[in-house]
Amino acid sequence: MHDIKLIRDNRDLFVAALARRPAYAGGADKTAAEILDLDSKWRGAKTAYEQHKARQNEASRAIGQAKAKKDEAGATALLEEVAHLKAQLQADQEEERKLEVELRAKLAVLPNLPASDVPMGADENDNEEVVARRFGAAPRFAFKPKEHFELGEALGLMDFERAGKVSGARFVYLKGALARLERALGMFMLDVQTGSNGYTEVNVPLLVRDEAFFGTSQLPKFEDDLFWASMGEGRFGLIPTAEVPLTNMVREEILDDATLPMRVTAWTPCFRAEAGAAGRDTRGMIRQHQFSKVELVSITAPENSEAEHERMTDCAQDILKRLNLAHRVVKLCTGDMGFAAQKTYDIEVWLPGQDRYREISSCSNCGDFQARRMEARYRPKDSKATRFVHTLNGSGLAVGRTLIAVLENYQEADGTIRIPEALLPYMGGLTKIEKA
């Protein structure tokens, strides 16, 4: 959510920043004009209410004075005026509330403003690699490497057909050693993020209310990407990522400066309708309706959020480095960046079967954008005033996609899969995955 005062006081700067989002390149000025027009009407309604309220109070006091002077005609006129003002105040209040709802609705669908160092661009083709963060080289094989679903199905441990009978497309059964490998990856990631990287593990709700989705910006814009469950007279949504319950832990709170940065992590199932992904990655596990992910969330003071963003990206890369998986990091351009982010790094792992890099983590700094929607603040040391916190989120990592990367990078010519050394303690003595 944007600060209306910032837009009011810095209109040109707001327009220039919003125009860097391709969807608003030609319409940022018109958008700002519409918002400021609503803001002016809303403030006018507030002023009218306050003026009428002040006159009502003044007239009410004057009634008593008129009666004390035996001025019945004056008292009657004042009583009529107060009655009229009462109706006027109700109309003023209704108009103010209507305009406030309209203004908030207008602000709620506006994306965050890109940071100044985010590259301009239309889509993923305009993202910029952060060369200093590249790790490893694509492995060479003496045979043509297979894709993960070819490997999993040949091993008899990955079953899309049966899952389709039960749940439809974009679901899978993992069995035996593959199920254990996925579990090993989740446990390994949590152990690294909590043991080495300073995150606190949290077991979170998987069903949340509309207010939580609004706080982290899934609503109102991305309602069709969510799965919904009706419960009594209300509804709950299945989380698309643990970012939602983790970040909302601080909603409507004022945190003590000494508690920041707050770093939390959770390994959860995630559910996405993939409403805009028709025809994309229809084979395999790349884009599923249900998957698991280890999420990282940080809550920081504004002056520390840029450094925290770099740190979070390091923590996500740490998993891939320990698994010895070649990967690169790209800074997303303005046209590829998510709605709530002001700056995002994507980590892309090398997949030999596809002969390309694919996203395995996004680490985003949202600034105070989500905090304003959640009313999440902190009180700086030796200050009576409060400030909005900054929120950050990232995958540390997507477990299913990491499973894909392990299968493809550690495959042998005979279709078996070597277990990465870092995962051996989690595999119960198993060093290789073979046909069931």
C-alpha cells in the first residue's frame, strides 16, 4: 500500500517511479491524477464533517444560553438547526467513508515502486545477471541427460497418471526413495537455515483469512491464483507460500527496536491455482498446484533492509552451494518483478535435462509496502514515534524444484541417482536411488 501523503507531497517523483513499471508506462500521470482527485474529495468531506460538527457543538451550547435568557424563539431555531446538522453530519460521514473506501481500493491495486537500481525492462529477457553471485559450472555428461520426470517415472517412483485420477493435472505421487529424498531436502534446508543462518523455525497455519492475504498483497489482485475453502459464514484460503502467515505474524503490532531484525522460516505445503500458467510446464513437477517450500521472512528497520536482502539471498544460495548445484542470480527488471516487491533477486539452478537455468528461489525486499497494509510498526530506540517496518521474503528453497535439480544433476547413465553428500545423513544409509 502506498502512502497517500507521499503521493500528495511528491507527485512528480511518484509518477516517475510508477512509470518504470511497464504496465503504467503511459498511464502513471493519469493514475496519480485520479488518486489525488479522490484524496481531495475525501479530505473535503472530512473538512465538511468537522466544520458541521463544530457548528453543531456551538449551536448546542447556544440552546442552553437562549433558554436561560427566556429566548424561546432563538432556542427553537437553534434546535431546528441542530436537527438539520445531525442529518448533515450523517451524510458527511457516509460520504467520507465512501470516498475513503474508493481511495483505499485505488491504492490497493497499485504495485510497489521499483528501487532505483532495478533495471528497466519488459519481461524476463531484460533481467540482469549478478555475475559475482554465479556458482559452479554446468556438469558435463557422457550421455544425453534426461529430464526429471523421465528419470522418476523410469525408476517407478514418480506417478503423474495415478495422481491425475485422484486430483487432476499438476499433481504427483512420489514414492519410496524419492519421497524420502524430498523429505530429506526439507529437513536439510530447515537445519541449515535455523542452525547456520539464524532463522527461527515456525509451524504456521495453512488456512488464512482475507485480511492476511491483503496484508502480503495477494488480495485483491491475485484472488484467482488462490484456492478457497468455505467455513461457516466465512472463507479461508490455502496459503500459496508461508510468506503469508509468517509476515502477518507482526500485523497490527508495534515491535520493540531491540527485536529487529526478526528472522523466521517455515517448511510448508503450498497451494497455487496457477490461473495464468495455462500451457506452461505441463509435464513434470516444475509448476504444480501443490508443492512444498522452505520460506524465509525477515522483518527489519528501514535502514537495514537492503543489507538484509543481500543476506537473505546468501542464505538461499547457501543451500545450493552445499548441494554443489550450479546456479546463477539475476536481478529482476521492472517488468518481471512481483507486485509487492521493490527489488527482487531470482536464483536459477542449472537443469541438464532442460539444458537451461530455471528459477528455484525469489528473494524480495518489499520495503514498507506490506507493512502499511498490515499496520506493522516498530518504535526506534529513544523515540516516542513509531515507523513502519520493512518486510522481506524468499525461498530457501522450493523443495520440489530442488528435488528436480538433484535428479537431473546427479543422474547416472543407467538412470540411477546419486545422493548428494550433504543429504547422506538424512537418507538412512541410502547412497543411490535405484529402480523400485
